Amino acid sequence: MNLVKRLYSKNFFVFNLVLVGVIFGFSLAFLSFSCSSPQKKVGAQQSSVVIPQSSLETAESLQNVFRAVSEKVQPSVVALKTESVQRQQVPQFDGVPWEWFFGPRGNDGQTPRQREFRSQGLGSGFIVRQSGDTYYVLTNNHVVAQADKIVVEVNDGLATSYDAAVVGSDERKDLAMVSFKSKESYPLVTLGDSDNVHVGDWAIALGNPLNFMFSVTMGIVSAVGRQGGPGNTINDFIQTDASINQGNSGGPLVNIRGEVIGINTWIASSTGGGSVGLGFASTINGAKRTIDEFIDKGSISYGWLGVTLQEAGRETLQQLGVEGRQGALTTMVFTGSPADKGGIQPGDYIVQLNGNSVRSVPDLQLKVGDIKPGERAQFKVVRDKTERDITVRIEERNDETAADNSKLWPGVSVTPLTDDIREELSVEKSVEGVVAIGVTPKSPADIVGLAGRDVITAVNGEPVRDVAAFYKILREKTVRELWFEVRRGASTVETLRFKR
């Protein structure tokens, strides 16, 4: 076959068609590959960001401190597992359905049936003292109060437990001590100085929150000198944002040196008990004497001054001439008390105790309570706008004596007669005096017939212009007897007379 015929043959045409298709396919694939972006392999490249070595060393140094503090303190922290038994009478339905509707016909001398309810609790504590094979653990009173059984679990990784017994407890400070016996060796915590704690200091909390055993949380000291708390305790509290939850109670709050500065006690929360960064620990300095007294005699004694105190309002401070000064106003004094013997009188505004400023009524109560009975205390008071130093020998508080209202002089607290009170009591502008805001039952003021909301216009015949005049007359004109002239409703009356 000649060349021309071959070129026009069917076989040659098919061959060319296939060849063109192959070439076109390869060209299209090559073009597609060259236009696409190459895929990056995950992990094939590292970030170009470099952590500064100096910053890393600083952070690791701080991390090592927290690690060392945890390793130092954790072996001294324990878990306190409690069990309480409550018994309740249960109804008897032996005569169902008759007794269900009409009641029992008689108990036939039988003791009513009772059912036991057992409740379990979890708290924290820390070992503060050792004597032979006896270890002493400090915790909160509310952790072990009403407990029928207490078990101490130590932090040894083996869940080793010991039966424990209460050594001493104190509701006013919410402190308690338990002891357990062991031949094993456990370290004691190091007690710090809570007077040197400042806002912004590191704070590390240890304990057993929400049953997560032996946890450590970290924050800062948010405030110092907080007062109040559940149960009207008289503690001075450290506020911290270190996470504290149920189960942390009784555990230690430590500083960056691993020294205990407080006992985790309570939290303020709007979430039903969950931590919102408002945790409070009672100061360790306020517990140091308690530790010794618990071990020595199983109870704690409080110093007693023998006065009633009031947080004075702005108008009262103005009339007393102490506006802008921190302190506590003495409104009444127990006759025969340390304050009475030392010379403190109603109307004295206490600004210092033993050289330390008095910030408030709870602050003074705490300071006096921590003074050992028998010791002498130096008070600085403002009386008639003049500072005076008064020395008082503090005595031991006796609840029975402190509750004897018959010895409370004069038995009434007063407040200025402001415009708002005038309007409320319908008292004319021309009337001067003070308002009785609290009359103590069985006190002299109560015996003579003084009542709350009475406007006291005179004491022993001497006109009363304001709060300062009221207390001045009490000091100078009531040596032998006491009576009041008062405005009560629309009437002016004179009370009975109290002979001293």
C-alpha cells in the first residue's frame, strides 16, 4: 500500500485519535497539578515564636516555689471524716387503719419507736503539735461539732486512717482540736505571723474540697481585718481568692514560705455554696493561745472588760467630738467589772488598746478576748473631747456574770434626736434631748420605767441637749440616784428614781 493510502486508512486514523487523547490528558493533568497549592503536612513545621529564656527561668523558679510549698505542707494536712447519729421518733401503725384515722388507743407503757439517721461529713485539719505518739490537729469547730465518730486520714498515699477524739472546742472562735495516736512519724506545720500578712501577698489553700482529697489552690490575699462571718464569731479574717469550697474548712492557708497564716473557715457565695473567689480564713495569731489552752486544759478562757459597746453613727460621733476617728463607744458598764474598777465610764470612746488602734467594736472585742485574765491592759479613751489613758486589770469572762443585767449601768443606749426621728415621733423642733433605742431588761433604766423610743430630755433634773451632754450628766450627777424626764407621745413624764 502506498503512503497516501496508508495516511487515509482507518487504522491510521484510530491510532492518531488515541495518541491525541493521551497527549491531551497528560497536558491537562500537568496543568492542574502545577496550578494547585501544595498541601502542608501537620506537624511538619514548628512555630517560629521563641519563649524568652529569662522569662521562662523566672516562671519556672516561681513554679518550683509552689511545688516546694505543696510538698512541705501537704504531709501535715489531714482529712477529717465525721459521722453523726440522730434519733427520731417514728409513728406506730400497728392498728392500721384504725389508729391511722383515730390515733393510738394507748402505748401500753411501751417506749416509742425510734429510728437512727446517720450523716457523714468531711473537713480538713493540720497537725500542729506532737507529744510522744499523740498528734494534735487544729480544725474548725463546725467540722467536728455534734460528731459521734471522727476519723483522721493522713496524706501518705495509702489512705491510712486513725480514730480521733476531740481535745477542745470553742464556738466563739469556731476552733477545735482533735488528737490521734500513731507510731508513725508525721511532720508538723510551721506557724507563721498573720500580723505581717498584707493585701496582694500570695495565698495557698490546702484541704479536701468537695471530696477531692488533699488539693492545693493558689491565689492572693484580697483583704485583711475582715470581721463577722457565720454564727457571729469574733475572729479576724483574711480574705483570699484562692479557691475554697466545702471540705476545705479547717485546712491551712499558707504563705509563699509554707508558713500557716490562717485556718480556712467559710466562703461567701451566691451560687449555693460554690467558690466565687471570696474565701475567709481566721488568723493563725488568733489561734496560737487557743492551741496551748486546748492541750493544757481542754478549753479556752477569754478576757473580760465588762462593758457594752456600740458602733456610733456620724451624728453621735459629731456630738462627742470624735468625728472621723475609728474606735468603739462604751454605752454601759457592769458595776464591779474590770472596766468599772479601772475607771472606764459610759460615753468613753475607746480608740487604742495597748498602743494598737481600735478599728471597730468587733476589733475591740477580739483584742480584749485575747488578753490573758490577770493581765493589765492600757486603754486610750476620748472623754469630753480629751484623751485619757486608763489601766484595767482584765478578768476571765464568766457567762453568768456577763448575763446579769441588774449590774449593767445605766441600762440604756441612746441616739441623737435627728430631724427624721423627730418627724417619726412627732416631736417639736423646740424639744431637745436624745432617744432611748434600747433598754436592757432588769437594768436600772428598766426598773425606773424608761422605755424604748422615749425622748430623754433631762437626767436627774439636768437638761440634755445631745449625746455628749447625756453621758456627761451620767458621769457627774448620778452618784447616789438616777431618774429621767422623758417625752413619751404627747406627754412629758418623770420616771421613778433608782437609788444606788
